Amino acid sequence: MLKLDRHQIAQIFNDAKRDEPNECCGLIGGTDDGRALTIYPLRNIAQNAEVSYEAAPQELFNAQRQMRAQREELLAIYHSHPRAQEPFPSDTDVRLAYYPTATYLIVGLGKGEPTLRAFKISEKEYSWVPVEYEIVGE
């Protein structure tokens, strides 16, 4: 199970708010027992960034290289749905879910406070299921 602290969740929410009305995106690295250590915000270079995301290739490569150097595992990939209050994976999210072992976090910015939902997405099976994550520490 993915374990995040409140500071990490706040950082993801801030990334989403900063990039609004576009979708934000990033990676989360951590330990093999699911404890998140580092948030890696990435620039969204999608042609239509208001409704999709594509991480800048060099930034994605650099984040993965930093994870290896710090002996972190890729735990999760996050992005936002700026207009959704209750976010769920879109067809595009499922079609482009190339990391089957990662948890996919989606931030909904809709009206009110941001919401965060977690999913396991299978591009191969073209399916997704909600999963739980844990908020740890203070």
C-alpha cells in the first residue's frame, strides 16, 4: 500500500493548483514497502494539457535517474483532473498506463477542496480499480 505524509499530499495539491487549468503530472519515489520519499513534479507538454498529460521526456528521464541514484522505487504516478470533483481514470489515462506496478493518483480540483484518489490501472487489460493509500505521520 502506498504511504504518503500530509506534506507530500500538500505538495501534490499545490502542483495541481499551480498548473490549473492544465493537468499537472509527476512521479513519486520511495521504498519497496510503499513509503513515499520524494515527489518529482514534471512539466506537462501534452498538446491539449487541459484534458491530458504527457511528461516532458528529459524531466521524466532525470526523475527516474534520480530515483535510481537514491535507491528509490517508482511507487506512483500522479496527475490532475482540474474540472473533476470526484476523479476517475479517463479512457486516455487507461490507454496510456504504461507502468502496471505503479499506483496512479488523480487529483480532482472541481469545486471546493482538492480530492485525491488512487487506482491500479492496467493498460493491457484496459481496466482500473480503486485502491487505498495511507496517510502516515504528522
